[in-house]
Amino acid sequence: MVEMMRSSFSVLAPEFDNFLFASIGDDGNDTPLSVLSALARLNIDPWLEAAELTRLPQETATQRLASSITALHHGPLANLEHGMIAARLIALLPRQASFKIASHETLLDVGDVTKLRAGMFMYVVLIAFMSIAQWLVASRQTPAQVADANAPASSTVSPQAPPPNSSQ
């Protein structure tokens, strides 16, 4: 599942993959909780947050991430050492000098993804509507054409005489 998510989102900012897909620990249901899912649960854009944490000094970034982890307030995560977890995760972020951080305008926004999906849905609906309309038009023309093809032409067919009746 994580690999499927990784391949879906890695086009956004692949330099953050190691950080975003790293495990924080298990949530209350013994399900691994990644940085990506934790930030999403807090309504924080994971890629923008990763970019911002990269810009901050390491200690400040660690404190900020530890605060975000603490804000989850549920399950076994409430008892873990958030500072140590955050320090381990911040170490996974790329160094600022080794890449160019994408600006907010260049990252694909969740709203843009929603608009893209809505546009694709409308396209599929339009194609389905046009296909049904074409099928209806074709089905209305078919009986008329079949009737015309089966009807004998009056100029080429002579009427048949009834067979002679022997009883008369």
C-alpha cells in the first residue's frame, strides 16, 4: 500500500519521499503511521511542510515536527518520545543545498487534483452520454432500414396465382 502511494505522489516532490513515507510508529489500530498520513490527519500539506522544515534550522524543525506529532493525541503515540522520533525523521530530509525546493505555486495542490478528477469525471460522463445518444439514433434507424430491405419491390415481383383448387 505504501509503495502504491509512493508511486502516486512521488511526482509532487520526490526528494521528500524518504521523509514523508517514513514510519512514526503505529496508530491505535496497529497500523503503521507515516509522516505523510500524520500531517494529512492534521490538515497540513505534507509536501509544503517538508519543504518548510527543510528551510528551518535542524533544531527548530525537530521541535516543530515533535509538536505536530504531539498534536495527534491518540493511541500509543501519546506516550512516545516525540522529540527523538522527530529528530530521526528530520534527519531523513534532504539538505537544502542539494536540491531546489519547489515553491507553493509549482507543487500540485489538493484543489488542483480535485479539479483534475472532476474534469476527468465530466469527460467520462460526456463520452458515455454521446455513446448512448449514438446508440439510440442507430437503434431508431435500424428497424426502418430492415423493413425496407425485406419488402419486395413492386415493379420486379409479379403476383402469384393461387394454386388450382381440385375440389371445385
